[in-house]
Amino acid sequence: MATENNVPETSAIVEITPQTDALVEQELAHESADVRQETKALIDAIRMRAQTELQTAGDFTRDSYLKAVRQAREAVEQNQLIDPERIEQSVQLIQAEAEKNWNTVLSEMEALGNRLADAAKAAWDRLMDK
């Protein structure tokens, strides 16, 4: 079944990025508007799915790491083995390192999303070349 604008009811609304729009319009200029629109939606849906999956994995890793750091700090503070000021400095350094690692994960997620979009484009090109 289709709605008034010919989008299947089972389709999710995907926001098309300007990069995808330009790429598809350039590469598939000879195709119908429907083919171009569906290709844009496919590429951006793949990109969004990959980013969501990586974000979830990154959140879990980051949260686990920070929880372990906090627990270690609390254990050391309870035993009073080290000066609390030095503990706080160490925690700040660890948190700064965690943030740096988190930013690296985010940039890798973006790169993966771009690679997935490129792979979807290559697959589409292969399909269209038959």
C-alpha cells in the first residue's frame, strides 16, 4: 500500500544529507526521480544505521570505562593509600584521556558512515551496470 506521495507505508522517513543528494543527482542523473529518491534514502538509511550502532557501542564502552575509573578512585580513597589531591589529579587525567579516546571513536564512526555510503553507491553502480 502507498500513501498519497507514493512512499510505501512501511518506509521510514530518512533525512537526505546534502552530500548524498549531490552524489546521487550527479551519478544517477539519467534515472527517474523515484529511483534517485529511493537511492538517496537507501544510502542515508545505511549511514544512519551504522552511526547509531557505533554510537551505542561507543556509549557502552565509555560508560563502562568511566564507571571502572570511579570505582577505582573510590576504593583508593577509602583505603587512604594515596593523597586525595593526587587521586583527583589522576582522575582528571584519566577523564581527559577518556574524552580524547571518545573523540577518536566519534571520528572513526563518521569515517565508517562515509565508507558505508560509498559502499552503497558502489553496489548501486554495480547493479545499474549489470
